[in-house]
Amino acid sequence: MALSNLSRMVFGVCAAFFIAVAVLAEGILPLELPPVLLVLPLVPLAVTLVVVRDSMRGTPTVDAPLAEHTEHPVETVPFGADGPQGERMLAESPYATATELAGLAYARPELRPTIAANPVAPSSLLQWMVDQGEPAVIAAIAARRPAA
């Protein structure tokens, strides 16, 4: 998750505060502290610097979609089937996602009746296909069993 500018600023101020307290505590208090405790406040500052550097470089954040950052696009055809048969299998699949069905309905108009008959097709996609005015799609939607 990316940090907002305000979050970065607050994080940086807190890191500076902790460093200042550590330096002052070492100089004022007559305690023998292990050296690791003096370095520990540098951790938030280092994290802040890395976050700022990555945001300036445009490095993807943790919550960015994986498909945007892969060299090869994610296959939408199930079971590795290629071509029209694989697309038909996807149009009929009860495991197809709404995004896959919408992309298929847009790219392959001849598969719209099959997609309309798929019980997992979302209502927004069904409405869009009805708006296209294809009689075969309207018939496929009308043939669907109503939800119990």
C-alpha cells in the first residue's frame, strides 16, 4: 500500500524525533546503552528513505495488480485450450470471472448467446448484451431459469 505525502511527512518527523531523543539520551543520561539501541532509531528513517525513493522511481506498490507487472499476459483460456474451442469453453465455464466473460463478449460477438446462458454471467453484462439488441442473446437470457 502506498503512503500519502502526509504519512511520509509524519513518518519522517517521528524518525527525526527518535534520533534526536537517542542522541540526547546518550549525552545526558549516565546510562550505558548497548550500541544497537543507538542505531535502532535509524530504522524508521531508512524505511522512509526507501519509500520515498521507490515512489519517485515509480516502483510498483505492493497492492498493484500482478498482471500489470508481468512480461507475459495472464491467459484467460481455461485448461490451456487455444483458439475458438478454448474461448467457447471459457464462455460456458461456471468458474469464469466477470472480467473474462465481459472481455469475451466484447471480442467475440458470436459467443454472446453462450455467455448469456452462463449462470455466472453478471447482470450488468447481461444488460449490456440485451442493449446490443441481438435476438439470440435475448432468447438465451429468457431461457435462463429464474433464481429460486
